[in-house]
Amino acid sequence: MLLYTEGEHIYRRSVLYRVYVYDIKSGSLNLLDYDKVLHATFSPDGSKVAFVKNNNLYYKDLAGGETTPVTKDGEKNKIINGNCDWVYEEEFEFTRAFNWAPDGKNIAFYRFDESLVPEYTIPMYHSLYPDMDTYKYPKAGERNSLVEIKIYNLVEVKTVNVNVGKETDQYIPRIRWINAESLCVYRMNRLQNKLELLAAAVADGKTTQIYKEESDTYVEINDNIQFLPGGHSFILNSERSGYNHLYRWNWEKQKLTAITSGDYDVDQLVGVDTEHHLVYYTTAAPTPLQRKLYAVDWNGKNASCLTPEKGYHSITPCVGYNYFLDKYSKINTPAVYYLRDSKGKIVRTLEDNHELNGKRAEYAMGNVRLIKVKGETEKLNAWIMTPPDFDSTKKYPVLMYQYSGPGSQEVTDGFPARANDYFWYQMLAEKGYIIVCADGTGTGFRGEAFKKKTYLQLGKYESDDQIAVAKYLGTLPFVDKDRIGIWGWSFGAFTSATCLFKGNDVFKMAIAVAPVTNWRYYDNIYTERYMRRPQENEKGYDDNAPEKMAGNLKGKFLLIHGTADDNVHFQNSVMLVDALIKANKEFDSEYYPNKNHGIYGGNTRYHLYRRMTKFILENL
């Protein structure tokens, strides 16, 4: 076993560990390396461990104890081997940038040359003079790392360069082994509307295109792919029909077979049973609010639902696909953990959460229910939490929450509603507030058109919908239309600020935690996916930027940010504050020294929520 200790976060997904190798048979315990390392990973046969240290890739032979460097040119803020640069880690959602071949003879890995990527410096206030943390952060329209894919052969001690084409201003968002002789490399253009899968030969790195998909907007990247035996076909997902569905593609026969179809989105490819030719997947059906597990054969025939209960099923497969762990909940029912067999039969209940249910029964809890609300152009899914002593003949203030980011979802028939803040909302409900969350235009699991309507103008339709929801709520007999507020974090903070500035006759107050205030300040992979570059979409960037709307502020506004936010830079709030001051506007602000995008640690999170609570009680 590998034992990871003394974790030290670098960014969101990258964590340095002091790693020990524990031999189960002998009971011996040995350090993998005297320094902390990244991504310690066993070879398929367990005889070696690969890891990254000081931007170089290594592997250690456990029998002999020898450590071999695969690369030697790693250097901070210049060359990275086997680990992602900041923007790949954040936006393509992975950080270990190497994979062992199935036979353990090769390691495929990324090499990032970030020498020419613009730098961003964050002051860290720990001593008499601040420490300056400088790293590479490509903002919208700026240069990216030059990315290469290499294959290192442990037997021949040689490295092969994979041919990813002559274009260097592109992305390589994934690599996957097809088999021991062939590596699949994802290649995507900078606009992210064209995806190609390349099959690279291990021997010489030559590549052949085996799949291509294009879009008028953008192509999503995820891990819903499974290569099948035979080395010439795979299962993947695509939105080519207007909804996210699974397909089997045979690149030798150039044959595409739809495995799922219909007016609903597939959520996850849970797994593929190659022995029985079965595909397991979860769907946002029969309503986007639910998740259910299905099984279907490779030809898209004989689909069957294995979790018929209405609600939200979060599925983890067991090795072999004979059993599944089912975490099942409903909007007001805490999760029950079932062990199910491959036919969906509940073998046993592993945890029924009866103690939690008993504890909840001791308290007067606000009622949470799913509703439909009017958006700008169509009805939206939402949940509403009312006070424990709710009286429909009285009028209540409303606090709206939303995230609103592309493809996101905050409203489901699962417990708890908005998990991180559920009991904070219950406390506010106890104090007489109604809490509402609505998933507006741009959010996920309602088809491609609904999600991608926001393309090239992030913030416009999202804020239009939230303003429309607030106006609709104001017509309800139990809502005080003059006491409606909105808050959010990150993208949700961007939206809440935009809503207050655009809907200054609707919202009494807003809280924005760590907001983007102009997409020009955010990273290029995320921003350009939805907005293209600022050079070709200036209007889209500036027309919907809170920074440009500051003069419209009328209500109460609380702006919060961590000074060490490596994701949404503190610069965003500084620029908005500057605009507010120039417009002679009154506002409140709170900053948290040396805290990142999550704003946590020590008393920080408690202080943050206490600050927001006080602001709500005084201004709503």
C-alpha cells in the first residue's frame, strides 16, 4: 500500500505528500522518497511507483530500491513534467499528468513549457515584508504553455515524442491508454469547438486520427470514455443529438452506434462490463431533478432501470460490476446507502441514517420543497425553504442563492439542498427568511440548447432569469417584494453582483463572495470556452461585467474576497471597488488575508458566515 501523509496543498487538486510504502506481507514500512512528492502511483504489477518531484518525473523500483529520473529539465515557472500547469489543473480538472501503460513497460506523460506564459504574483502577509508567490496564469486572450506528450520506455530507457501536430496554440485535455501498444491523445483547438482523438503508436509516436467532433459553440471534456477489447472501438458521450448521450464508435468500420437516446441527458458513464457487453450509466431522467442507474447492451438494446425509486441515486461500481453502492436520497430524506446487485436488487442496507433522522426530528426544521418558477423566457427548476412556523397569510423576506455557471446544477431531488449551507439556511429560515434557489438558463441537464444559450455573453441570460425569478416571487402573497436579496460565490457572486446592478429596482441587497467582475481577468481555458477571446468579443465581455455596471448600484452590497485567491484573483474585487468609488457608491467589503478561493482555515469560515448573517439581518 501507498500511505499518503502530511498533505500540503499547492492548488485545488495538487497535493504534496510524504509517502510511505507498506508491504502487507512483511509488515515493513519505508519512505518512498525523503522529500514530499506529487502523484505517487503504482505500476500495474505493483513493482514500481512513479511520482513527480521538483517538476520532474521519477519512478522507483521497490525490489531494488533504486529511483530513476525520467526527466531532468524541470524548473519552477518554466518546465513541468508529469504534473499539470495551473490552468490545466483548474479547468481540465486533473493534475496527475502521467499514466502507466497497461503492461507497465511505458509511462506516457505531459511536458509543459510555461516559460512564455504571463505571471501573476500574490502577496502573502506572513512577515515584516510580504512573501511574493509568483506563478503562471494565462488570462483570457493570453499565451498558454506549449504542451508535449511523451512516452518513456523503462526497458529500452528511451523517450518518444508523440506527434500532436504542428499547431502549438491548442490543448491536450486528456491522454488514455487504448492498450499496451497504443495511446489515445485528445487534441482540441484553442476555441474548444473541435475535438480530435489521436491514436499514438508507442514505438515511434506516430499518430492517426480515430475520432473527430465539432460544435458551433464548444465541445465538453470529461472522463466518460471506455476503450473496448479489440483495440478499434470505444464508448464515449456526445451532445451531437442536442442532449448528452452515449455512443459506441468503431473507427475501423467508421460506424457510430447510439447506445442511449431521448430528450434527457446522460450524467455519468458508470462503467462497462466487457464480459457481458453491458454499459452502466446514470441519467437525469425522467426529470433533470433525479438521477437513476441504467444498464443497456452495447447496441443500445434492452435498457433497464436498476434504481426505480424516485430521487437522487449516486452510484459507485464495485470491481466486476456484480454489485453497486447506491447513495440514495430525496430533497427532505437523508441518504440511505444500499448495496445492489447487477439487476438492481437491494442486497442489504449498509447505512440508513436513522440516527440523523432522529436528531433532525428534535428540531423545528424549515420545510424544503421543489417548485417551478418563472424565468425570463421559460419555467425554471427551483427549491424553496420556508420557516418552521410558516404562515401563508404573512409576508416574508426572501434570500435567493444561485451558482448559475455553465452546466452546473444546484436544484435536485437530493438531500440536502445546497449541502454546504443547508443548516445555515435553516438558521435563517428560523429567523423568518424564505430561501430560494433557481437553476436558470445556462445550467445543466436540460439539453444542449438550454445550457449553451449563454455562449459569448456570460452573465446576460443568467442575471435576466434571476431578476425574473425575483419579480415572480414578489407576486406571491406571502413574499415581501421590497425585501428580496441574492447572494452567491465565484460564478454565483458574479451573477449576484450583476443582478443587483441590473435589477436595482428588484433586489434590496446582494452578497458577492470571490466574484469574477470582468471575464478579462479570468483564465483563458474556462473563459474562452464560453466567450472566445476578448479581442474578438469585446462587447460580450464588457456589456455583462459588474465592473462596468458599478454606477447602477442602489441597494446594499457586501463584497468579500480572499487576498490569496489563486483562482479568481483578488484583482477582480479591487477593480470593482475602484469602479464603485469612482461612481461615488456606498458599499461594504471584507477581505481575508492569505486565504484562497475557498476562504477557510481556523476561524475564517465561521467569521465569514457570521459576517454575512449580520449583513442579511441588518439589510434584508
